[in-house]
Amino acid sequence: MIKKNQILDRKDQKPILFDVFFNKIKEPKPLVIFCHGYKGFKDWGSWNLLAEAFMKANLFFVKFNFSHNGGTIENPIDFPDLEAFAENNYTKELDDLDFILNYLLSEGCEHKNEIDRNNVTVIGHSRGGGISIIKAAEDPRITNIITLASVCDFEKRTATVGDLKQWKKEGVKYVLNGRTKQQMPHNYQFYQNFKANEVRLNIERAEKSLQIPHLIIHAKDDPSVKFNEAEALHLWNAKSLLYTIENSNHVFGAMHPWQEKSPPKALLQVIEYCIGQIC
């Protein structure tokens, strides 16, 4: 069963849009929650094919849009709501992940009989990897974590000394989206939020404190998040596993839109590693 664009309403907060993929066989299945990355969304590229592969492996797979990723309920693909994007930050994303965990593991979840609440994996891609590591370190409900092309440091991505004064003065800075050609705004609150939560948002601290399995998957030639970030995560956690993908990139050979009926070769490797880790 595939149920797309389900809406989680929240009082005084933006709703969360999510998809579920599972075999309706009335037995609890391991829960897998997928977190997209920066300038990403749940329907990007090959993510639907990835979800279908997890469903075929008899896992209960959920992917969602972070509430301030720039998508809307009406248009969850790409970034029609740049005002929301400008107001995004790391703690909002942590709150979103917490909210969807709360729902999926609650008695009120319509799929509660299909979910094994004692077997919960969070998968994060790129920036979503950093979010997943922090959440996994602080939430005992998460029993397994997998990161794909994950960042290892939020601080160096939040601001550089050179642009910080200008950012504060103007209140906003822009980053070009190479695919859509949009100028993506980041309000200064992003930096303020990071500084106010600097200890919590330290990925190294979180990684070192993990008490659950962590599978790190990274392309050796990733041009966006260098392989040495995966090596750092692995170094900080002696119990972690590091799998290297050769001859690939930050999105494991995919692109948006993805027109093929099967995932690219590198992503098939990723799927195999992930399912092997969970099952």
C-alpha cells in the first residue's frame, strides 16, 4: 500500500506532509523514517523508488517534507514558499522529526498495527543525516540510524566570518539553487538559532554519544559533502560501520526528475546496504 501526501496538522505550526509505503499484512514491521536534505523534498529524484524497495522488503517506510523546506501542501515539489524556507532552521527540523515520530508511535496512528514500535530506524540524507544523528542521540525510541552522504558539522555551514556582518546587517542572505535557478533566502534567525542551540547541534558530540548501530554510507567522490566527513563520523564512533560507494556522487547517481523505472546503480547498492542493516 502506498499513501501519498498525508497531512499531519499541528496547532499554531505549519503542517507536515508525509508518504507511507507498506505491505498491508496485519503484522508489525520495522519502521523506517527518511529525512531529506538541504534544498530537498520527499519526492526528489529516485526517493519514491527507494521507498518502494523498502516496502518490498516488508518494512514500513515513511518519508516526509520538513515543514519549512519551501514546499506547500498544494505543491510539495520544489520551493513555491520561499518565505517559509527563509524561516527554517535546525531546531525546526528536529521538532518536525520528533512530531512525526510521536504520531507514528502513538495509539492514534491509523497504521499502529502495522508498525513495530521497538524497531525504529531513521535514515537521513546530507543535512538530514546531521539532523538524524542528533535526534538519534537524544531519543531512545530510535533503535538504528543510517546516514547517506551526511554532513558532520553544522557550524561551518551556518556562517563564515566574511559574510556574517553583512548577513546581520541585511537580515537575509541568498543561495542560488542551481537546478531551479531560484535565489533561496536564509533569514538571520538561522544563525541566531544555531548559536542559541550550539551544544545540542554539535554533530560530533551527538555521534560520540550514540548507543545504537550507525551505518554510514558515502560516495568516495561526493563533490558536495566530501568523503572525509564520513570518515570523521566513523572515527567518532568506533561501533559505526562505513560503506563506501565508488564512482558516484552526492545523490548516488540520481537526478530530478528521475524518469527511469529503476534506481541508478549506485542507489541500488545503497538500498541493499540499508535493508541488510535493518533486516
